[in-house]
Amino acid sequence: MRARRAKHQILQLSNTTPSPIIEDKRRSTSEPTRRQAPSDSKGTNQRHHRTPPASSSPQVVTFGECTVNGVMIKHHKDKNGTVVSREASLLTIECDISPATMDELVQIANQSQEMAMSITHGYAAAQHYIRRLGDPIVPRFTSIRYVTSSRLRGPSGVLATALSVIFAVKGWSMPHDILVTGSLGTGGKVEMVGSIKEKVKLARNMNMTAIVPLGNLDEVPKMLKDEVITVSSLKEAVEIIRMRIGSNDISC
């Protein structure tokens, strides 16, 4: 059963407003209804793409869904508040794209204010990448969900979130055997995150390939270095995933 979802946060973004306005909202009845995704041999996330109804803006050219496997770390503390162990667990990130009649709206579920601000950077990086592909950025509603009962605080899910937006907008398949961790900085640069050892071990135990920041390579246990893929940019991460499923229509 899917974990109970916490309250949502609505981020209103526009090309002329660099700082988003953040408001806490309860789940809206107008939120797009999730659809069951068909699976294929290369991925699990190339989902339904519909032709927009006649009443929709003619600018809306595509919308869809994507799920990316991320990873989260739970810290176990003793009675004095000292961290005594760390446990990695799978974090499912779901992204829905649907038509909107105003500036881009992003709905992000179940995470802290700090994480919300980090995600805006990932969303902006995804939009910049999409523009470089030559696709118009049209008014659309983006719903991003983190399927966990825990509140997320760090930036390690930003890369996975940006990938979920790009792959949902483009209608690309995301391989189900990839686990992604990493933050994003200026220009789509992939930045280092913590607890890499635990995250890579989780990927191995789940028969997944971990995509991690290049800067974290020295922290990967020697016996696992051949089982990870390092990336230094969002563009490189997209290209590696697309090549993994045999696609090469990714130039930008």
C-alpha cells in the first residue's frame, strides 16, 4: 500500500520571477488523476500521452508521467541524539505533467521547506535542459510526489527530480533498474551528496545500477566502483540513461 501522503506545497514559477512563492495547500480535487502505466522491456515509465481536448490551449504540445528511483537516508540516533547508524531506503519520485492555463505551477508533496527550495533548482535545470532541446516551455501543471511517510530534508533527490520532469515532458521511458542520487548546482552541474556508501550498497542489494555524482567516486567502496555510473552534469545523466535503453535522440 502506498504511504500516506503529507500536505502538498504549491510552487508558482514564472520566467520573470526567480524566487518562487511557496504556499502550503491540502490535496486539491483538481489534481490530475494518476493512471496505471503499461510496462515494457526497457522501462516502466513511458505512459499514456493524450491529445489535448479542443478546449485546451493549442500551445500544449505534450504531457505525461514518469517515475524515477531515488534513495533516502534514515538516521538512527541514541538517547543523546547522536547518530549511531544510517539506513538507505528506496525513494520513489513520481512526476505528472498536465495542461495549465497560467504560468507554470509545480506541486511538490511531502517534504520540508529546505527541500522545496532545493527542488526549485532542479526544476529550473530541467526546464533549461528542455529549452536546449528546442522544445517550447508552455503553461503546464507539474505534480511531483515523493512516496514516503518521512519528511525529506537534504538535496540528494534533486537530480532524480529533474530527470523525472525531463522524461515526463519528453515522454521517454525511465529504466526501472536505475537508482539516482545527486544534487544540482549552477548550469546543471551535479554536486556531491552524503552517505554514498549506504546508497550504493542499497542499489547492489536491489540489483540496480546507481548513478552518483562524480565528486563522490572516492567515497564508493573499491569493490563497488565497477557497479556505479558517475555523472558530472544533468545533460550527461540524461544521455547515459537514454543510451542505456538504446535511444540516441538526445542531442542538445
